[in-house]
Amino acid sequence: MEDSLRLAGVVRESIVDGPGIRYTIFVQGCPHNCPGCHNPQTHDFAGGTDTPIQTVLDEIDASPFLKGVTFSGGEPFCQAAGLLPLAKALKARGKHLMAYTGYTFEELLSLNDSAVRPLLEQLDLLVDGRFIEAEKSLALKFRGSSNQRVLDVPASLQANAPVWAEAYR
Ligand code: SF4
């Protein structure tokens, strides 16, 4: 089991990365290279800082008012094995969990990484798909471009197909 994550940074109190006040974790490393990406400094897999999972957990525990935690990036599902124990620990604390990914839900299910599905099983919401500049809109809630979807993850896993979180459509 992984005990550290390669991180680009964190935001300790965010109201733009999901419902409620959240702690947002920006992982380092992304293979998608979406033109117009707002976080190009997170693409290099050799960049960022190795951060013990326990350090992140301690910091979240120090702010009990946080409703949830969001995994952003970078590409969180390139560090699924590291995020999985963190996600389990956060779920045990009753936190609402959300992740961003440049993969579609369908692509995630076909990845050859045994930690991906267990990580999905810990999540409440998933914003999926690459950022497409031509479909960018500032009116979208929690999304950058209209091709992306805000998915109800438990319902999507049960259906084995993407199911929208209707409150955010
Ligand atoms: S998936 Fe996200 S972090 Fe990666 S290139 Fe696309 S917009 Fe940037």
C-alpha cells in the first residue's frame, strides 16, 4: 500500500471544487495535455513534492468544519493506489468525496490498474472528461467545459454506465 502522494499542492478551504467547504488536493502528473489547461504546472510526473498521506490526513483532521475533500490535478487516477487509502480514511470520517479526471468514466473502467475501481467505490461525485477549450463555459457548475459530466459515482458503478448527478446537470 502506498504511503505517500506526489502532489502539486493543496487548497485548505475551497468553495469552488465541489459542494460545501472542501479541502482540495492537486496531484502532480497528467498524461492528457488538454489545450488551454489551467494547471499546466501539474503535468510533469517528475514535478511536485512527495507528501506522506498521514500529513494530508492530519491537516484535514485539524479542520473538522470541512464537508468534503476533492481530488484534482493533474490526473488523480494516475495515483489511484496512493489516493485509495486516503479516500478510505476520509470516508470513515464521513467526508463527501469528489474527484476530477481527464478520463471518461468508461475509460476509467477499462484502465489496467486494480486500484481504479476501488477508488471509484469511495467517491460520491466524479467530474469526468478532458477539458475542451471550444466547449468552455463559465456558467457550468464545477466543470470547465460542457463535454464534462458531473456523475453520481455509486449510481454509475451500479449501472456500469455514467449516471449524472442531477443536482449539477
Ligand atoms: S486533464 Fe485536467 S490537468 Fe490534465 S491536461 Fe486536462 S485539464 Fe489539465
